[in-house]
Amino acid sequence: MSREMVEDPITAYKTILVQIIDNRPSGTRQRLAAALGKHRSFVTQVTSPAYSTPLPARHLATIFRVCHFSPAEQDRFLQAYQAAHPGKLPDFGTADKLRQLSLMVPDLGDEKKNRLFDEAIEEFVRTMAKLVGAVE
């Protein structure tokens, strides 16, 4: 088989992701693990092209937030992710329709509670966006 074969679609989006993370400040993977309420080994498995473990769609918004994806980076990543997992993208609009919003929220003193709190806020935002017609 030729080396010019089409790259595995999971490897393709993970390659984009790891390049973005590698260009972020030291400690980004640890902050990502904390934001996801997971161990750093989980972050390694879902972000490294060396592992075939797919990245769950429910974690995308958190990854975009923690890693400070630019709109162009987000669009490039989402195109590759969609190619690997057709129809699995969460409904949070296209990259050009998103804007960054930072909130100060309480630290609940427990990683799992913090993650659930963050996911509830993300779900609230998706619901509100649907209500006002920002996304379908």
C-alpha cells in the first residue's frame, strides 16, 4: 500500500488539535484535564494522533474554550472532525457565528461538580441560542 493513502480521519483532526495545543502555553493539557473533569491520560488519549480513541463531541466546546481556538482554527478542526464523525457535531453553530464569552463562576471544590456545572451552562447557552433562532 502506498504512503499517499488518505490519512485516517481521526488522526487528521487529532493532528490539527495537537498542533494547536502544542502552540499554547505550558500547562494547557493539565487545564484541559481539569476543565473536562478527567485525568491527564484521558486528554493524551483523545488528543494524540498516536491513539485511535475518538474525541467525544460533548467535549469540543470545552476544548475550544480552554485552548482558545481562533475562528480559523475552530473551523479547520470542525471540518476534519465532521469528516471523521459525520452528523456527530453538537449544535453550537458554525465557527463564524460563535464569539468567546468568559464567565467567573464559583469553584465548587470538586472536579466532577465543576465539570457538571460547566456542562449545564454550555447546555443552557445552546438552548438559549435555539430559542432566539441563532442556531437551528
